[in-house]
Amino acid sequence: MKRLNALKFIIAASLGFFFLGAEIIHPQVRGKELYDLMWKGPLVKIEGMTEIIWLPDGSGYIETEWDKNKKVTAFYKVDPKTGTRSLLFNEESTSRIITEYKRLTGKEVKQLPFKKISFELDGNAITFKVKKKMFLYDFERQKLREIRKPQIKRQSIVNLSVLRNLAHTLWKGVTSPDFQHVAYMKDYEIFLFNTDTGKEEQLTFNRSQQSDIGKLDGSIYPENFWWSSDGKKLAYVEVDYRAVYKYPILKELKPKAKIEYSARPFSGDPLPIVKMFIIDVASKEKLEIPTGSKGNEYVTFLEWRMDGSEVVFVRINRWQNRLDLLAGSTETGSVRTILVEEEEAYLSPGLESNFRQLADGKHFLWGSERSGWRHLYMCDFQGNHVKPITEGDWEVGRVVHVDDKDGWIYFTGYGNYGFDQYSYRIKFDGKSMTKLTEKSGFHRISVDPTGKYIVDDYSSLETPRTVNMLSSSGKFLRNLASTNIDRIRELGLREPELVAVKAADNATGIHGLLFKPADFDPDKTYPLIVQVYGGPHTRMNRNIYQTSSILARLAQLGFVVWRLDNRSTTNRGKKFQVVNYLKMGQLEVDDQATGVKQITERPYIDGSHVGVYGGSYGGYMTLMALFRYPDLYHVGVAGAAPVDFYNTMAQYTERHMRTPDANPDGYIKGSAIHHAKHLKGKLLIWFGTRDINVYPQHSIRLIDRLIQENKVFDVMIYPDEPHVPRGKRRQYLQRMIARYFVEHLKPENWEKTLNSVW
């Protein structure tokens, strides 16, 4: 018997596998083979329910049942605490909806005609789509009606940022809260469409394509119309781009090239002028709300007060260190100041994102950094007081839910140097703050409309995605979904290591993640690849599950991969964030270089073979790393990179750098073109020809400078692609980056890998 077992072992081994008891163990997949396997699809499987649709009355959430033909057979109401299910639509209501659908469309159906629903009109109605048609069913009247949509033909607009967004609400229209009207744009004018009768009315006249109707946000994108809650009035803004330079974008994939234009002010250029108007739907009377915009300010937010008496909006000065929260009367047009925020450096964008009106109509929540940390404040609409709700040396994220009845605010906040995101609740008066999610990780929550239950969706470096149902106090009730990582374990993939290093000031602690290949051997040496972004108002490293991420995949080709969050990134307070004010491209690059020097002290990392890559601001950081530290970084791939800040978007750049006239030294020192003469290593530049975030001109100017400096480098152009290539071109980009590093950093077995990496 022993001889027979030995023979079985030899035969099995010769065939490429062996037996251990009843279990078959396959040899480990490693290197390029594992890299390819990770390309093919996710190695983890989510089991359970991850997305919750709450019922508006707080009675539970919705589950659907499907048959083999992917048709919904039933909708269920689920008790959040027990998981007990009952039919959402009883036999009578189901029959009524089916009968109404047949009456309206003439079509016979045996079951409910929809797969998804949304509750509307304070829970008294549902809307659903069948193919391209939308319907509304009123429970009280037991009537179904079609919500007709206007046929809107898109036209060319001067500002490409509108034209590029095919799903833009200006093209699809914005439906009023009562579903009676749709507001939309046609031939540069606003039209009103009656969803019952199909009648179309023109609301504005004699407008110009030089102005866009919409909202001026952080990227100067027109966005939306704003209906009053009763659907009787419509607010909108006109953004006048006539003084703004129009950058030409060339479309060259067809035999005859075409030109489109993108209107965004460069640093120091005049800003668009923003006007705000209110239209009365019944009388068609138009009222202007003076914004104070004269070409040197931004208007970034608009919301109706609940009683319709005013529209609340934000005006920010050009330096973005003063914010005025304003209220405009919808009867007289007069404007008053509610509150003012001011900083020595700049105000972080999005303070208004936590604006929440309370049910009493007199108070609202507000986000402010006046303490040096972003926190929640209670304010009244008369501007009489601004009272802190949360306090301390930590930052609030976003308000998730406000329970007006019991006086609770549910929100997210950051801890562990901004690496973790937790969930909290606190009373309106700032008392009884409770941490609802204790486990270290990144928690996202959803709260039911009545504040009784919470869904906690979280993961960490060690814990794959897990979704749990909690009580409103944070007590665990039951698991909704978990992640099967058997394949991850089988393949021996490694979790990234969280590493603390010192910043360039040799005092501040900053943190990075280190990814190693599955067959990592500490007695070997590995080239280092640095993936970088590093831009302000961004954070790359979070405490989420990343064992099978893109960086983990890249490591399998024989690299150690490093990603560091330098100073000036988010969630660690204002002092940490503004250290590079007026000095972009200096301190954050120094921090990255200092981090590389520290991590390459590890004996298994080869400090003579260091690569760096990134896109957008990460592309800029890649260039600055190669040019300013040419003996530390040896290979770089820079994509869609702003090469300096003279012709970048004013709204983004001037927040951190002011204008070239006001900060000439900062603009020169922050210019990659200025430092390009120091290039020693290998450099690959890539960009999309239709990029309206960082115009192709940036890469072209750098290419010309490198030619003038007699430097050798490589270029890849992605035709007709935006800031981030899409689809097959994006996959091509990812493979190209891997190939470039394999070729020039030369990991173990690099020649074999190079021949097959494509």
C-alpha cells in the first residue's frame, strides 16, 4: 500500500499537481501568470445584499425576487431587524396597477410591469420606467399616468464642457417636484413642457449661445435648473463666457477634422459673469437675483428655502479665502448676507455640501473650518449665531441623515490620520455624540428615513467588504452581505503594508501603502514603482480592502509598489492641508522624495531602480519628481499632466497659487517646463487629444521644451480621448505602463515577462 501511494504521488507530481489526503492542491500561480489572472476579472465574490432601497415610512426596505428570465416576480417589504419579508404590493394593489397599465398603454401584462421603483410625493406615489417611458402611480387616487418627456434635440454650444456631457440635465430636462412640468433648453432658450398635455411653452427670449444656463461649480460646469418645492417657480443661472478664452479641441478620427471649443478661464484671466433669475411658471414673469458677480467671483451653490421665500447661494471671491452665504428674496430680488467664512490661505471647496435645512424652517447645518478642522455648525437664517455642534482635532466628512423628530444628525468623520472613516450621530445641541462604527476601516452608511436603522458598508486592509444592519445606536442586528476571498487566499496574495515615514520637515508623520508580489522573498531585491497623485483636496490611501487592486496586480510582475500621501492632502486638518500654499510642486514633491529615500532603506528594495507614475496632478508630480530628483527616480510615466500653472483652470489653480502676477516666484518654481532640463531617466508622456481638464497644449509644450533640451523621451497619444482614457484605450494604457516599467526597471525574469506582457 505504501508503495502504491508513493507511485500515486510521483504520477501526480509529473502531471503538475499532487494529492494531500482527499484535497487536491495546485501549484501556486505566480508572476506574469498571476498578473494575467488578475486582469481577467474580480477574484472576490460579494454574497448577499449590498444596496438598500428604504421605504419612506420607515417600515423597512425593498427586496425583489427574479425568475430565470431576469423578470421580477415579486417585491417584498423586509423588516430590517429580523429580515422577515412580506409582500410590498398586496393582491389588490397589484391588480390595480396592472389594470391601470393596460388602460394607459393597451398592453396585456401578467405581473407588475417594472423592475425598479422610486417613491415620490412624500411616499404617496411611485415612479417607474418601461423601456424609455416613465410612469407615475398615485396610491391615493389609484391612478397611473405617463410622465411625458419633451423631444429635445441637442445643439452645438460654445462651451464643450456642456456638449461633452451627453447625460446632461439641460438636454434631458429637469422635472418639477409635482411631476407636472419639465424645464429644458432648446436653441439656447428655456422651455417648459407640460407632462400631461404635451404642451410646450418658451420661457426666455433673445439669449445667446455665448451664455450657458446652469450652475457654476468647482469645475465651471453648467449643471441644472432648480425648482421650488411647490413646482410654481424655477431658478436658473446664466454664465456669460464672452470674456473667457475658448480653447480649440480638434476631432481628427474622421477624414475631415472638426473643431469644438472649451471655455475655461486660465490663471489670471477674466472669470465668467454669473446672473441668477427666478421665473414664475404661471405668469412667466422673470425676476433677477443680483449675485454681485462682475468677472472676479464664483457662484457655487443654490438651494431654495423650504417655504420658497428665498434662494440661498454662495459667492466666493477670486482668491477663494472669503465665502458669503447669501439669501435672495424670490418676491423682491433683494439679497442679504447670512454668514461669512474667511481664511488667510484658502477655504476648502465644498463647505456648502453639508448645508441642511431643518424642519423648523429657521435653522440649518453648515460645514466650517474656522477652528482649523472641518466641523458641523448650527446656524439660523437670520445670521444671528453660528454655534459649533462637533469639535476637536479631527474632521467631519458629510452629513448622511438628519432626524428632525428626535433631533439627531448622522454623519461620517475621519480618524487615524485620516486613514479611517467612521460613522457617528450627535444631538442638535452637540451632546450625546456616539461612534456608531467602532471597527477600524472605511465605513459608509445609509440611514432609513425615520432614523431607526443603519446599513454599515465597510472594509479595511484586512477585512473584505462587509455590509451589516445596525440599530440607530450602532448595535449590530444582522449581516446583509459578505465577501468570499477563498480565491485570494488560494493564490497567496498579500495585503498591502501600512508604513509611516517622516515628511521632508523630518517631523510630520505621513503614511503610505506598500504592495508586494505573492511570491515575495525578503532575501531578494525588487525594483520600486511609486504610484503618485499628491494633489491638494485629495487622498489616495484609505483603510479599504486592496489585496487584489491595480497596484497589487502590478506588483506581481516583480515589483514592490509604493503609494504615499504627502502633506497638503485631506482629512488631517487645515494646517496640514495648506502647507504648500503658493508653493505647489515644491513641498509635496520633497515629501514624496523623502518617503522614497526612507522606504528604499529596506534591503529588499533596489534604490537604483525606482519608477514613478501618475495621471493628472499625479502626472505633474511624476514630472517634478524626475526633474527635481533625477538621481532618485529613474523611470517615469506621466499622463494628462499640467506642466505648469499658467494655463490651468483659474478656479483650481488660483485657490492654491493666486495669479501669476501675484505669485511669480511660485509659478516659476512650480513649472515642470522650468525644471525639464534636469531629466536623466526614461520618461513616457501620454495624453488624450480631447482632454478638457488638462488641455493637450500642456503635453505639447513640454515635448517642445524637451526637444530644445536635446532629451530622449517617449510619447503616447490617445486619439479623441478625454482626461482619462476609456474602454480598450484605458486597458491599453494600463498594459503600456506595465510594459514600460518591465522594460526599463528590469525586474527578475524581465525579458520573458516583456515578451508576454502585452
